Amino acid sequence: MNNTLPAPHIQTISKVALFTAVGLVMTFCAFALMQYLIAPQGQYIPTSIPDFDIEIAEEKKTTPPNIIKRLPPPPVINKIPPKPMIPSETSQTDIVPIPTVTLTAQQPSNSTLFAPILDNQASPVVRMAPKYPIQAAREGIEGWVKLSFSISKTGSVINASVLDAQPKRVFDAAAIKALKKWKYKAKVDNGQTIEQHGLTIQLDFKIDKSH
């Protein structure tokens, strides 16, 4: 019995085997390609970035040095001496005559309560002449003032008042103001100083026309 296969069967088996081999090769290539595509292209290597200290340079403000400027000394100004005053020509009517004051003291009368003793009369130690009123001196007015006053225990003038005057109220203030500045020797009675009352004095205001 002949077991040999006919030629057509052999060709068919050869083609099947060839296609099978080709299919396996293509399948393997396809798997290999897929594996290549799926696999990562390279290994990731982590890298560390070194830290750098960044310093920002601040602009330093420089303070300009204090410059002391020396000023030149002030110029010397020569002081001009004041011009002497030249007296202007005045007429004879502008010249005021020199006034004088005459003092006339009168002792108190016996009717007063404190009459002075003859051997111990009040006598001023300090006298102040009154100032002649300017207006009266310019107008050439003369007059007199009669005053009443008392003397304190210390010798001061107190209670000065005008009894009479001529002309009225022209020389009153000047006379009283002057009399209050007078000083008297205090009166002593039985070893004690006492006040003196009822004293009078007349101040005459006259202009010296001899100049």
C-alpha cells in the first residue's frame, strides 16, 4: 500500500505552513512594535536645582557733609556824630522870666486849741520850694496861697488845705504839693512828742524880672 500523498496535497500543506509562519512572524513583529511604543523612551532622572541666595543691593543714601560757610565780617560802619543843634532865634516874648517863691510863715492865733509856746515855736527843718506853674510863668501871672496845716509827731506835714489864694486855683496845687514835703522839728511836751495843729503859712509866687 502506497502511503505517499499526492502532489496537490503537499503544495497545499506547504502553503498553509508558509502562511502560518508568515502570520507568526507578523504577529511577533506587531507585538514587538506595540511593546516598543508602550515602553518609555528614556528613564526620568530627577534633578535638584540648587538654591541660590539672591541679595538685592539697596542703594545707600549718602548724606552730604555739613559744610559750614564762613560769612565775611560785616563792614565797619563809621558812626556819624550827631549834628549839634543850632539854637533858633527866639524873640524876646519867648523868654520866660525866672519865677521865685517867697515864704511867709504865720503863727497860729491864741484862739486855737494848740497854741504854740513862744520859746518852742515850730520851725521847718527841710523846705521844698514849690514849682512855678508853667502856664502862669508864661503869662506873667503872680500870686500867693495861704495854707493851713498840722505837724505830726514825726515832724511831717499833715492836713494841708488852702485858706485863701490870689488868684484862685492857679497856685493851689503847687503850694500844697510843696508843703507836704516839708519837715518840722517835732514838738516835745513833758518828754513826749505831740502833734501841732492850727499852723498857717503863706507862699508868695513872684516872677524875678531883673533878668
